[in-house]
Amino acid sequence: MPVYMEKENIAGVKIVNVHPDDHHQELPTVMGLIVLNSTKTGAPMAIMDGTFLTDMRTGAAGCLAAKYLPRKDPHAVGMVGVGYQASAGEGGQIM
């Protein structure tokens, strides 16, 4: 997932991996890493954990879909999810 920020002279990428058996090792199933580089020199500016950002983005996508894509007269919305990404949008906090 690339990013380019012209005014800040930054380009970067978020790398995401999925390892379903990691929960056996008390690790998240989905993890992310963010790498930012200078667009002027190419030098690395930051290497950051992207796991929390990935959880929040995925949780927000589900919440937005539940808010904007249902029928006009819904009586209830049911969402099924587990783990960190499910709790990121828990209780409609992002909506």
C-alpha cells in the first residue's frame, strides 16, 4: 500500500502479512510494517509498526460499510469478526 506526500517530500509503503497460525505464539494473525523514504534523497526516514494502523483501517472499513451500504430502512445490522480488527470498530466508535 504505497503513499506519496509531495509537500512533505515523503514516499512510503505499508507491507502487510497474514499468518493464521501466529495466534499459537501469541502474535497477531495480521501484522504490518511501514517504511518511509525521502523523495529528495531516497534515504530512509522511518520504519514503523503498521499493525495498529492496519487494524484501525480494516475496522473502519467495516463500520463505514455498515453505515453507508445497507438498505434505507434497516432494522438491525449484524457484524461478525474476531481479533484486533473486529474490536477496532467495536460499538460503532468509528461511525
